[in-house]
Amino acid sequence: MIQNLKVYDSHCHFPNSGDWFPDYQWGKATEFGTEGSRNHGDIWRKAYNFPEADKPLDDDMAMADLWLDDMDSKGLDKIVFVSGGGNERLSKIISRHPGRFYGYAHHHPDSPNAAEELEKAVDIYGMKGYKILGPLVDSPLSDKKYYPLWEICQEKNIPVLIHYGLLGAAGGVAEAVNISPLSIAGASLDFPKVNFIVPHFGCTHIGDLLQLCWTRPNVYVDSSGSNQWVRWMPYRLTLEDVIRKFIETVGPGRIMFSTDSSWMPRGFATTYLDEQHKLFRFLGLSEEDLTKVFSGNIANLLNL
């Protein structure tokens, strides 16, 4: 809790020694010349005074227990892991601490039997949502071939969280068919009872996300991560500017707090909680609206 507000982190990744998204193809590694280039990852870590990441434990249950201890020490009530090395693996992790851990299916929408896998993830593995990396999907996400997935989401009443915008740093994905949240405009219109979540306030595609939210009341946003993308916009923009814009337009009923936390020993990134809580307070949200942002909205979407 923070000042008597329950805190649910709606977007984290369970650490592992392998790949968070094992069936996604990240492309061929590229060797870049580094002369004159800043190490932005190192700058980010030092700016937030984060420790260097430990190698994840090979014992998933021991790592899960470490995460629970970290949550308890920092007052975090519930956590949603949107990835964790495959659906079956993540299901075992969330079952370790029911009522505290929740998970999303996170297989590629073009993987074999993707719809059946999603149904299995919900009915057998207990997943509460579906996570997709938009820039790594080659067809528009409003293509009719993905409608069986959205039909399952509608039937099971689970949200779909789709990462849009840049993926990675040097050598990452900067352009793609699904780089903008507007790629889901068609599907979100055809499936008005499916709730779509766009993380990181749209990650450099804030204008497209605002237009989408204006016309689609079933589109939500999450606040995950440090949101350092604001520093790479061609005009001056701060996190306070972004939060203010979404409060004034989308409103607190469709904004969800999250941190994108993953590795130990950092664990739950309390510095993001402190920063965002301060900004929401300064921008005049009532206690009722703060409750929506920090726990209520995600609790409603996941039927907690």
C-alpha cells in the first residue's frame, strides 16, 4: 500500500535464464560500431540507482518465493506477470502464490493453433489475459485471421495487452506493421466487449493512442516502466505532461499503474511507484480516482 491505497502492478515479467517469449522471433543480431554512442541502458540504470541484474535462479519456485518476499517488504498487494518463458511455465509460477500472482498467456498470435492455445491457457493454466508484442507480428492485428483469438477473449472475458512502439535499443525494432496502436482500430471496433490495453502510454506513439482511445472506450492504457521514451520525442515532453493529457482526455477510469519490473535484486521498482503516485497526486486526482488507477481498474478487468 501507499498512503492507504492498495497497489496492484498490472504489468511485470517473471525473470528466467531463457527467453521471456520463447516463440517470438527477434531477428538476426546485428553488430554495430559503438564509437561515439552512449550506453543508454547503463545511463538509465545509474540514473535510477538500480543494482545490476543477478542471474535468475534455476529454481522457478525459489525465484517465485523471492518475488513474494519482495512484494511483502514493499507493500505490493498483487502482481500480474505478462510473460514468463511460455504459458505452461508461467502457470506453475502463478499457482505458487494464488491471490498474489496472476499471469497472461503470451504466445505469438501466428503460432500453431494459437486460438486453441489461448483457450487452454485460460481454462487449464488459469491465465487472466493475453499479451502480444505488436512489432513482432507481421500481419495487421485487425486482420480477420486473428478474429478467432478475439472471439475467445470475448467469450472468456479477458483483456488483450499489446506492446506498441519501439522494441529494444540498438538493433531493435523501429518500424513494423504493428508499430502503432491504430493497428488494432478495426478489431477493437468489431469486438467492443474485448478490452485492449496499450502499455507505456503508447511508447512514442502517444498521438495515435489518444486518437484510438477517443473513439474506442474499450481501449485502456498502462503506465509501465520508466517511460524514458519521452526523452526521445522531437519536442519537450515530460511524464507529468503525458499523465496530465491522459487524465484530461481518457480519464482515470482507463489508466492502470504498472512498472514493467522483472529482474532481481531490483524486484518491484518502487521508484516508479513513488514517481507516478506523486504526479497523480499533484494533478488533483481524488482518493476514489487514485484507487481506480492503482488497483481498481485492473481488478475490474481481470475480475479479481
